[in-house]
Amino acid sequence: MIKLVCFDLDGVLVDARDMHYEALNRALKSIDETYTISTEEHLSTYDGLPTSKKCQLLTEHKGLPKDAYDLVWKRKQKATRDIILEMNYDNRMRFVLERFKDLGYKICVASNSIRESLKMMLLKKGLLEYVDFYVSNQDVKNPKPNPEMYFQCMIKAEVSAKETLIIEDSHVGRKAALSSGAHL
């Protein structure tokens, strides 16, 4: 019997895939336009990964200097905050989460986003009031595709993998969900 429903944030609760792509490219372009990535590159290689991992891949694929990582990260976070501030309530998703709560499910969010962005998006979309807790990439040693984030959710909710349903959209997230042993 399912007791915990664990949602990914980006692409599942919040249509943020394009937001992360745009914010990263704004940050990269501010350093040098040659480091920006195409939509195809984003979807095939970078989607769902934390910014730190994206920077490492950009070093491998495009020669991004390692000493630029901190600047890229800071500028991406600022661009992300600016984009989040333009978001509006999502009444459809509020209804979905409200129904899950009415049925007695615990709800958590597990995201490779940083804690600040995760909370801001949930607030701006009007979803935070339905979420029992959330886990960000800052709350784990190993972000997705490692299942650690989902293990933390199950431990916090005091449920087993058999009692957990994970809703994911990215390859990276699905890999973590399957590795956790929960229902995907």
C-alpha cells in the first residue's frame, strides 16, 4: 500500500526544464557565448543534473575553465531567482496535491535544485502548503542519479520502498527512483 508520494520538482510539479536551460545559458553567455548549450545538448546531456555536474561536463565538452565554476553557479542562481519571481500559482497542480493529501498520502519533493530555488518555486506555484517535506541537492552527499535523496525521503516519512511512489520525468531522476526500489 502506497503511503508516500515523492515528486520530482523540475518538469513534474513545476515546468522548470526550460527555466534551468535558460538560466544556465544566461550565466554561460555572460562569461563567453562559446560555452552556451543547444536545446538538444540540454535534453541529451545536461537535463536533470546539478549545476556543478553541468560545469564539469562543460569543461569536458567545451573547455569551460574550472575557475569559472563558482561564477557560473552564482550567475545561474541569480538568473533562476529572477525567472522564479515571474511564476504564478498553478491551480491545476494545487488541486492534484490537495487530492493526494485528502486521500491520506504523505507528500515530499526530491529535487536536484538547491534548497532556495526549490522552496521559492513551491511558494510561487502555491504548492508548499501541501508538501510535508522536501529534499534538495544540498541535503545529500550524492544527488540524482544516486538514490540517496529518495532513501532520505523514505526514512523521514518512516516508510519502505514498497510503500513509496516516485513521480519523475528525467532520465537522471528515473534512474535514481529505480535504484531506490520504490515504485516509479
